[in-house]
Amino acid sequence: MKDLDVIRIETVTFLNDDSMQDSIGRLGQSTLENGVSTAATAALVRLTCQAHGVRVDESHTYLVRHLRELHRLSLIHWNGTDLVKMV
């Protein structure tokens, strides 16, 4: 799978049960501290919303390079399938 490939993520779950507020707070802290790119940060916001059932994008498609960046920084658990687990 190339970095420019697009993948549809069907399911986003949490490794820990959290409220939407906790998720958004953790998201802000993790992106600032880790130097996440702007585009990957946007993907992380979309994934967080998708996990909480907040509709922001009907497509649920993501660039592989953004998912790889988030996984490399341990912000998500993703093994190349259509399932992402939020950390």
C-alpha cells in the first residue's frame, strides 16, 4: 500500500472508554506535543468524530500516509485494515 493510497475506514473504536470532551482534549495534547502534520491532525479529528458518531464527512476515506503518521506516533492503532482504534 503506497502513501498516496486512500483507504475507507469503516470502524473506529477506542482502546479506552472516554467522553467526547476527553477525546478532544487528548487529541489536542497529543498533536501539539508530537509535531503532527496539519493534514494528519485533520484526519485525527475526523477519526475522533467518527468514533463518537459525529457526522463530519460521509466518505470516511483517509490517505494512508496520514494514518501511517498517526500510527508511527502511537496516536492510533492501525494495521492497514478498515479498523482504527483510538488511543
